[in-house]
Amino acid sequence: IFPAAPNPSAWTAAINAAWARYGFTTPEAQAGFLGICGNETGGFVAVHTEDTRWSAAQMASLFKLSPTAAEVLAHQSAEVRANVCYAGKIGNGDVTSGDGWKYRGRGIIQLTGRANYRAAGHALVLDLEADPDLVIRAPEASAAAAAWFMAQYARILPDLNAADEPTFLRAAGKVGYTNAAATARRVMYRTKAFGVLTQKTQSLPQSEPNAAPAPLPGRGSPAV
């Protein structure tokens, strides 16, 4: 599905474990997950930290800044932009707290904001608030955080189980920034993934439905 992805074996194992843990049991849901994450990572090529070097027009649109304020901010560093644009949002402190930069988007779902790192860390029994870069370093943590976000936080898993494209796109819009290019990528990756997954299901035995999920690195068994 993602031929240019580095370390595909690690990602395959991590994503399969995350699916088992959070109930992504249908090809539709699995393809939807991959469509969303494929868009965020360019086909699992760039599993990285958010680039906050936005243009003035992007900041005015995304963060509702005045054109004048956005133009001034466009000449500041990426760190300053993140601290200003994300200040007071998603559990972040004010501009001086540095939370906007520390808790900018990361991983295959671009988890963003102190509150989301704290909530994901609590669910996964990982201290993501203290170590947000874990969702970049460890595929297991990144995949689990993405599955948790979709299934339990944004609660879009029921929509991902649906076969129709509009329902999928409505669900995907709750995960990341949406424009025409993002929509096209999500549909392309979902369609490709569904074709591969349904082909595999026809030729391979099904996994045990109640198999225990693999523990996340260094923290023992996953929380129930």
C-alpha cells in the first residue's frame, strides 16, 4: 500500500496491534485508517513533527488571525509561530509557556496540543506529555495513538466502518486539515488500501478475534 515507507515491517506490526486493540476489524475501517494516516504522512514517508513555517495567508485562514498580525508573524521563527498560533488551544498555556511548539503535531495522525498528548498518554499508559517525541520514535506508540484518537477520542470508527465515500470523508475531516488535495489523497490511499486488504482477506486465514494486543514499548501490558 505504501511502497516508499521506510521500515514497513515495524509499521505493519504496530498498526496491526493498534487495530486489534481499538476494534478496527473491518476492511472498511482499516482502509479508512490508512487513508487518513497516508494523507498525513505522504504515504508513511514522512512520519515527522509538524512544520510550522506557515505563510501569512495560511495563518490567517487556519488560526483566524488578522491579515496584519499574520503578516508580522510570518517573519518570525517557526517556534514563535507555533507558540502564538497554538496559545490557549487544545490545553496549551499562553504564548510564554512554549506549549505551542512543544505540543505541535507529531506522528502518523499529527497529534497536537498538550491536552491531546495528556489524554493519549493516559489511555496508552505512556507519558506523552513529558515525552511527546515518542509518537515519532516508536511506531507502536504512533499507531496506537492514531487508533485511540479515531476510535475513542474523535469517535469516528463507526463512520469508518461505512463503505460510502462521503461518510469516510466526513469522518476524515475531524482528524486533520482538509482541502481539495487532502481529500484526493485520502480517497486515493483508502481506495488502494481497501483493494489490498480485501484481496488479503480472501487468501489468508483470519486472526483470532480476541487476541490480546501487544504491549507498548517499556510500559508492560496495555491498559484496558
